[in-house]
Amino acid sequence: MTSASSETTTLLVTGGAGFIGANFVLQAVRDGKRVVNLDKLTYAGNLDTLASIENSDRHIFVQGDIGDRELVARLLKLHRPDAIVNFAAESHVDRSIDGPAAFVETNVVGTLGLLECARDYWRELDGAAGMAFRFLHVSTDEVYGSLGADGKFTEQTPYAPNSPYSASKAASDHLVRAFHHTYGLPVLTTNCSNNYGPYQFPEKLIPLIVQKALAGEALPVYGDGLNIRDWLYVGDHCTAIQRVLEAGRVGETYNVGGNAERENIVVVKTICALLDARRPLPDGRKRESLITFVKDRPGHDRRYAIDSSKLQDELGWRPSQTFESGIEQTIDWYLSNQTWSDRVLDGSYRMERLGS
């Protein structure tokens, strides 16, 4: 995708200081794109993640809310982006159980405001720019609900969200679809499986277990630990989004998965083994002995699995990382970047149980 008036592609990325958004921004700037990064900087937004491009003339950071229509309209008019990539979302299931209203406000009302601004901006673009413009909405496989022992989610799977978080994301997905069918807005939607990798906020399973295991603390595992997720390395997810942005069919949804189904308990034991090999506990204990099963969270979906064949067949994308290679890279990143984690944990989150 190339701007009609410039050789450099300009993207408006929302939520670009969060985990997946920041990884995407870093990748996009590295690839030579110009990024206008709009992020509210809630608890999960972290400018430390973007420190390497702080002084880049291809990265413009703006603190603000996607629901601030005046701000969004001004940014669109000023920077004339070729595409909008919407990562902005409240994203943690446990937090949505404790406080669902914030999820509706950001994920539904905020997305609606962003869509209306995008529609109005797109309508004013000239022929070539209007034809090239895209609005890409990043969503989750959780909108599909829970799977049994067999099968995978496809783009035709009916929506059946089971948490306030996934219900709010389902609503935003429907709004994106509606703006295409009602107004003609050239939209694309991606629904991804569970991401992991560098810069992930430590309320999520993998970084939470890493931090607690490094400290020699109890490792909480919900229920029986047999809930299954399809794990997707964040760098592969970002590459998939870029590919959909470049070549996806307007109005279509593309599922993005890592082809890496693992039970939660297997993930935790894998982390324990990798850390034992790299940084043994001073007392010689094996970290697997720290695993503690805790009461399951309400509405905990049993299994997610993504069928990415549409993305692979149509656009030629494949995940570059297996779970084994991706989790090793992730562990090594956290071991080499403890300062980043320490600064995150200096904030309001203290690795406490949420959504109980």
C-alpha cells in the first residue's frame, strides 16, 4: 500500500503503545513506514516499549482516546494516513469480569467513534487515495466462544462470546462489518489466537508465570490447567496484519493462528523447564514444584483453536515460529529485559488475582 502523494506509507495506528500494537509499530517503522500512534496510555500502554523509535521522524506519538472524535478527525486531516489499524482495546478477560463498563466504553463506543471519523475522512479522499484506503480492525478468537475437543474456529463460525471482554469485541466487529455494508467503508478484520512474545503486560499467562517463576513464587494455574489455547508469536501476528493490509479483500475477515495448541499446564511447565535451564533457583528447587492450582475464573472457555487456512491460501502467510522456538525467544527476551518488566511492575499492577 503506497500513498497517492508520497512514496512513504502513512498509518494511523490506535493502541500502538500496547503489547501487540507496539510490536506492530516497531515493525512498521523498521520497514520504512510512517506511523502516527494514538494511544490513551492506560495501565497496559507503555512508552518504554517504543523507546528505540522515540526520536524517529517516522514515528509520531499522540496521547489520546479513540473516542475523542475531534482529536481523531484532526489527526486524519493533518497526517492524511493511507490506512487506519485499530488495536485500541481493553483486552484482559479478568479485568472485564471486575469492571465490564470500561470495556464497552473503549471497545464499542470508542470503535464507533473511530469508524465514524474514518468514514468521513475516506469520503473526502480523491479517487486513487479513496480506492487505496483501508480500515483494519484487530480482533480476537474469543468472539467465537469455546470449542469442544475437536474442530477449529473458521471465519464462518457463529459468534458466541462468553465474557464481557469478548462480548465487547464481538460488538466492535459487528460495527466494523456494518460500516462496510452500510457506508461502503473499505474495512478488513483479523481475529487472532492468544499472542505471546516481547513487551507483553504481566497480567497475561506467559509473562505472569515468567515473573513469578523468576522470583521463586507460587505459579497460579486456573482450574485443572487443561484449558487449551492456540499460541501465536506476536511477530508472526504483526506480519499477518501487514499482509492483510496489503492484499486482503475488502470486507473480509481473516483468522490468524499459530498452529500451536497447548494446554495451559503444558505452557507453564515449559516455562519452568526453560528457566530452570537458564537461571536455576538458588535453593536448587525445580520450578514445576511451585505450580499451584487455583479456583477457575467465571466463564473460562475450555478450548480455542484457529483455522488460518484462508489467510494462508489467499495471502501466502505462514507463522515463522513454532511454539518451541517462540517461547524460547520470549523467555530469553524477558531475561535480557528485566528493566522493562521492573518499570511496568512499578505501576499499579502487582500481579494480583483479578476477575475472581
